[in-house]
Amino acid sequence: MRILFLFIIGIFSIFSHSQNKEDSAKAELLLNEAASFYKKQNYIKALNLSKEALSLSLNNNDEYHLALSYNLIGSIYGDFSQSDRALNFYTKGLAYANKVDNDTLRLWLNSNIGGVYYYNNIDIKESIRFYDKSLELAEKVKDSLQITFIRLNIANAYFELENPDSGMAYIKPLSSYIEKSENLESKITYHDLLAKYYSLKGVNKKAEENFLKAIGFAKTFESPYQLQDVYQNFANHYLNSGNLIEGKRYSKLAKAFEVDVASEDKLDTIDKVATQIELDEYRFQFERIEIKNELQNQKIRESRILIIGFCVILIILLVLIYSLYRNKKLVKKNNSALFLKNKELLAAKNTAEEHSVLKSQFISTVSHELRTPLYGVVGLSNIILEENKDLVNQENLHSLHFSAQYLLALVNDLLDINKVEENKIILKKNHFDLRKELAIINNSMTFMANTNGNQLSVCVDEELPEQLVGDELRLSQIIINLISNALKFTKNGKVSIEVKVLEKKSEKCTVEFAISDTGLGIKREDQERIFDKFVQIERKQGDYLGTGLGLPIVKKLVELFNGTISLESEENKGTTFKFAIEFEYLDTKPVEINSTPKEKRMKKELHILVVEDNKINQIVTKKIIQRKNYPCTIAESGHEAIELLKTNVFDVILMDISMPILDGYETSKIIRELGIETPIIALTAFERGEVEAKAKEHGISDVIIKPFNPEILFETIEKLFAKSVS
């Protein structure tokens, strides 16, 4: 069946393209008029108008309308079965369509070229190649109707190759779309091709049913071409199946609709027009050659001027070269001295980098070696206080506990200041509710406030968005450090946190934080160095031990947020620290998730294996677990843990990283190789960033840094266990 739909849509779609030039607008009108005559089968009028549009577009070098003109002219010659000329014009049109990079134009022309190869029985396989290209372009521009007709064309070509299954693969996806569509032309073609498929398969009843449907739609559509094709295909079906009577009857019906487009007068006219088109093209090419020659002559004249100018410049350059040569020796001498200085600077830079690496390694090693015994000291002091209520008021025991906590704070401050200085801290972008974060901070600092008889208050601007986007942990670290500092140097006074929105735009807002106290205050001469590392300002009352790193860390973190921090202070009246940070924000409330209370989350008693070589740490970890009433087994080495796991089942494994002979990484790797999927939590004194990647690589589920909050440990245990059994 001959499908003309793609071409007709192609011509009338030029209404969507417009250019400012008068000739382009005129060419567009001519082509629309030509398309109208083409649809009415007035081929001579359509051809003359198309030729006029082509000539106008050639003179105007209008590549878009050239492609459209060649497309329409090629279609006319195709209808007259002049395949060589049709292919020639379509190919020229495709070349111009590629130049303007217009997918829709390329789609039409590839489809029409495929039609020439198919309907003129030149090369059906080649027609499929062009149809496939046009289908790819139709899917790219998402034109459902174009996709439909191209698929039908490809199916028709496969049927001609007596490959019905390949053709049917292109028809099947169209069934639902065509049945719902109001386009009669697609329905005619669809049922005609289904009939051909069933005819090739020998399913005569279904073939005849679909031929009759196609005839019904063709009569409604009043398309003599399509009705003729369906009648002829129906006739071929009956003739191939041996029903000669019906075959001859439908052949006769098909001949009644034949239209003679190729009369001698028409053929003579279109031959003349083709010759005229070729002459116009030659004339256009000749004019272009003349223009190029004129441009070339102009370039020659310009080149002469350039040569003269070049000679003048060359003379100037020679003078400059001579001058440069005189300065060369002086420059060389200076460069030699500079080279030596650069070499010295490079050596100094390498030495500084080596020292920086050694410093980081030293801090990391010392921090790990301090955290390991601190885990024991902090843990044991907590255990003694919890198990011996009569010792709660023992000053020595509290001093021990305080000293351990102080030393731990010093270690953490050293690590933080080192990470900041080496740009190892990368701020995260999380959605968080600042009001909730401040409430948590307020609750956690209440005990410290009560110790010195202070009142702690929080005031938040009502304009503050529901959710900010940023690193809430680092922001909390800044606020906690400043509040802690205020509470330590204020007695029987007030410490307040005030949050104020300075500026609010469509997606960003600037928030100012002010932490104020009514404490001792800071001398004016000391205010400039308060943010320096290891600086301790003398106080009038008491003597507070500190690392001298809290405020430097605060300043560095504020700068990471692209903010600045300032202070206002007066002796014996108090101090106010202020900093402002710009956040992205969302003005929506976070979704409330109904979760089961912690005490109801885990009804099962979890059997936990603790792999730890340090005796004190074994005691501390075991006591922490037993307070939760969970059974606990200790393995003193990696090898012992592996042997226990071969004969026992555990719900969770707590793994020390630093163990002799077989460390926590290798032990975890062997456990995973044995096919044991039990969650493994690394308990380590190393920084999380130092071990997290390697831990994951060796099958470790999560990492907790010692000393740790027991509540965090049990939350992690229960979360991983729940995930492992889900």
C-alpha cells in the first residue's frame, strides 16, 4: 500500500517555520500552494510552483526551503514512477536538511527515499535501511503519527521479502494506538497489512476479515489510491489461495480505481520542468563560481596590502629583536639567580609538606594511643559510679572521671584543628530543622548551666524557615563550643542564644547567631588574640583549665560556612559572640514519621560477640552490653573469633581494628568469606575518616569511635540487626 501521509504532513508543517527575509516568506507561500495542488493531484501546477520556490531559495541560499522544495519535487516525480529523478531530488533535499540540522526534515526525506526504493521495486532491503533511519528520527522528535506510518511502511517491506514475522514485530506495538486513533488512513493501512500477514501465514479467515475492514475504512475515507491498493491485495490473496473467481472480481474492482497520471502531455511537461530545474541549478552554481572568483580577487588585493604591512612590521620586529638580544644576557643572569631561589623554595616546600604529613600521622597515632586507654578510664569510671551509688559523692572518683573527659576533649580538639588546617573537613548538605537542633543543644547543656547556677535561654526569629540545608553537625559544634565557653566563665548569671533572620530571598536566607553571657568578659587587649590557638586569657575569678582550641575551631568552622565571627565584650558585664551564615532553605514542615519507641523496638535478647585484645576494654564493653541484659561472649583475637563463629551463631559482632597477628580488617574479611552475614561494627580509636573506606571494603557494616556513647552503640546494633533480619 502506498502511504502518502508523511509527505503531506511534511509540506503543510512549513507553517511552523518562518524567516524574516521577504524571499523566504514568498518561498514558503509558494510551497504551501504547491502542496495544496499536489493533494488535489494537479501535479503540473504543483511542480511549477515548487520549481519557482526552488529557484527563489537557490538565489536566496535558503537551505531550509531548498530542502522542502526538493522534497516536494521528488514526491511528484515519484508519483510518475520516475525513480531516478525522485531519488536525485530527495538526495539533494536530504543534503540541505543535514546542513540546517533539522530532524523533522531529515525524517521526511529518509522516509521518502525509502519509499522510492520500495515502491519502484529497486532494492527493498535498502528501503528498510532508510525507513529505519526515519523511524529513529521520528522517535527522537516524539511524533506518534509519523512513528505509526513508518512502522507500517517497514512492515510492508518485510512482507514483500516474505518475512512476515519481522514485519509483524513492527506492527504489534501499534495495535492499541491505531484502534483508539481517529486517523482513517492509519486504520486502512493497519488492517490491510494485518490481512497480508495472515495471508502469508495461511490464516485465510483472519486475512479476509482484515481486508474487509480495510475496504470499509477506505470507502469512508474516500481514498481511491488506498481503495485500489486494498482491492488489489485482496485479489492477490484469493489468487494465491486458489480462489480464482474472487481473485478476478477484486482485480476488476482494483482496475476501476486506476488513475492515469502518466499521460504523454504530463510526461512531456514534467520532463521539461526537470530540465529547467537542472538549468536553474547550473545557473546558480555558475553565479556562485563568479562570486567566489570575485572574492578571490578581492583577497588577492587585500593580500598585497598585507604583504606591505608585513614588511613594515618585519622591520620593526628586527629592531625589537636586536633590542631583546642586548637584554638577553641580563635576563639570563637574572633567571639563573631566580632558578636557584626557586629550587630552594621547592626544597623548603617539600620539607614543609613532609612535616605536615608527619604531623598528621603523629596526631593520628597519638590520638589513637590516647583514646584506647581513655576508653577504659572513662568506661570504668562510669561503671564504678553506676554500680556503687555510695561513691557518687567521692571527690577523687569525680576528679578521675573529669580528667579523663578533659583529656578526651583535648584529643578531639587537636584532631579537629588539624583537620581544619589541612582542609580535610567537607561540609555536608542535609535538610534539618534548626529549631529542633537548638532544642537538643539546650537540653544537653542544661546540666552544665545548672552546675554554675546559670540560666540558659533560646530565642528564635519567627521568620526562620522550617528547614535549612547545610551541615547541622558542624553548625551544632560551633554553637555548643560557644555556649560551653559562656557557661564556664559565667556564674549565677544568664547565657542566651538568639537566632535572627537578616535577609530572606527566594531560595536562600542569611541567619545571624548571637551567643551572649553575663560573665567575666574579656579585656580589650585580649580580644584580638582570643581566636589564636593554645591561647589562655587570664581570668579574674577562678582558674579554668582549657585546651585553648575551642574558639580557633569555631572561627575555622564559621569560615568554612563562608561566614565571619565577631565579639563584643566588657569586663564584668559579659560577652557576645555573633556570626552570620547564608543557608539554602525549604519553607515546608518535615514529614513526621511515626516510629516505635526505643524501648519497644527490640524484644529479642541479642547475643553479641566482642572481639577485643585489651583486657580493660573487654571489661568496659562487656559491662556496657550486660547493662542492656544482652548475652556477651569475648574473643581475645581474630583467630579465636573465627573459631567461635564456626560453631556458634551471634546476632552482632563488635570488632576491634588494632589487634596483633590478625587485625580487625582481615578478621572481618575471613568472616565474610566463610559466608557469615552477621552485622560487624568496628570499635576503634582511629578517626572515622581514616578507617571508614577500608572498613567497608572488608565487609564491616558500621564504625563507632571509642570512647563512645552507649546509647549510640545500642541504636547502631539494633538498626543493623533489624536490617539483617528484614
